[in-house]
Amino acid sequence: MELAKITSKGQITLPISIRKELKLKDGDKVAFIEKDGNYIIINPISLAIDKARKAFEGEAERLGLKNEEDVAEMIKEIRKEKKNK
């Protein structure tokens, strides 16, 4: 467990171990998420990736894509269609 002190301006310094774990660097932002009355600090990039992953959940199965070769073939077909327009 890591602790951080709050300044009179409401600022905290995240311990270096947490910054490394979240892959944060100078100027980055963090997101605070409430869950069951507790707050979780995350790297917002991770949040965006999770949202995108959830948005695409099940799409590969719906499109019949089983492996990388299927994806590559679908991309070729889409490019061919766009080229012919």
C-alpha cells in the first residue's frame, strides 16, 4: 500500500512505484473511477482501450473471423470494394 499526502491546494504526488505501474510520465493525466464507494486511479488510455474492446466484443464472431488470415482477407476485400467505387 502506498500513501500520498494532500497539500493545502488539494494536490497529491503519486508515488513513483504507482507512476511506473500505470506507465505515467510528466504531463499525463489520470482518471478517478468510483466503484462501490471506493475510488480507483487509472491511466485514462487504459480506460479508452477497455471501452473500445467492449464496443467490439463479439464482432469477430458475428463477422465469421476466426484468425488473422480471415481478418487479412476481409481487409483485402474492403480495399478492393473501395478501389472499385
